[in-house]
Amino acid sequence: MAKPAGPAVRHRIDYVGAKMGMWIFLFTEVLFFGGLFLLYSVFRAKYPPDFHASAAELDLVFGTTNTVILLTSSLSMALSISFVRNGRKTLSLLCQLVTITLGMIFLVNKYIEWSAHISQGVYPDSPQLLDMPRGKIIFFSLYYVMTGLHGIHVLIGVFVILGMLVLTARERITREDFVQLENTGLYWHFVDIIWIYLFPLFYLIT
């Protein structure tokens, strides 16, 4: 009769399974956002002047600031994983807290930016937007949908990292068992990469 797998073997199997599950999930997310990027590309090719004019109405300072914020948050997230793998719990907790804070700052900035456009009457199905050329209507519709979906992903990431913070504090995440935090890091890096594509598409059209 075969002997049951030992703790080390079971841990390895669980680790590999968890990583594969996360990569499969991220692949479905790539397909989802990839479809939106394709849709954007089609309409941008059809209405280039309107897309360029619309992009000029966005606030490049906000866009650039949010890009720096998310890139910094990716660094702090990576450091939190590195620290926990080296048994430096306190530093890992600090880096997770920094990541959460930066994520919230990103969302606040996006809220302020959206509020400015809405106060000007530029939002989906608004009378002012519907009076604009068709290309502009499509641009701002895609802008709200794509950045809004990204914002939801950021918010989800913030709550998940908050959960990881609690698990790390309770030593449920340790140097021997950190796959949950590592998978959370993969998700957060994915969210950041999506913004790296959104930023030039909406703010840097020339």
C-alpha cells in the first residue's frame, strides 16, 4: 500500500495548484480587458480626430500622478512578499499598508478627476455629451467604462490586501506559507499593468 504524501509534498502540491489557479484567473482577465482594448483600437482608427481632441480634455497631471502611484504600489507589494519570505513580518506588514494607502490615493484621485468631468456635464448619456461628435461620445464612453472597471479592480485589490494584512499579522501567512500573499501580489501587478496600457491610450494620444 502506498504511503500518504508527507506534509512537505502536500504543501508543494497546494502551492503549485494555487499558483496555477491564479494564472488561469489572470488569463481570463487578460481576455476581458483585451476585448475592450480591441474595441478601443477599432473606434480610434475610425475617429482619430475626435479621439485626439477628447484626450486633450483629460488632465495629464492626474493621469501621470496615478501612474507613479500605482508603480510605487507595485514596488511596495513586491517588497512585502520578499520581506515575509525572509521572516521579516513587521516590514512586510508596513509594505502591505503602504500598498493599501497608495491604492486608496489612486481611487481618490480618480474620483476627483471624474467629478470634474461630471461637473462639466461630460458623463455617459448626458445631454452635453450627446451633442458632441460621435467620436467624442465613444471616447468618453470607453473612458468611463474602462477606467471604471479598472477602478473596481483596484478597490477589490485593496480589500484583498487588507485581508492579507490581517492574515500576516495573525501569522497565517509566514515564510513557510506565503502563497496567498504571492497570488495577491500577482493580481495587484496585473491591475497596475492594465493601467500602464490605459494611461497612454487615453492621456497621451498625439
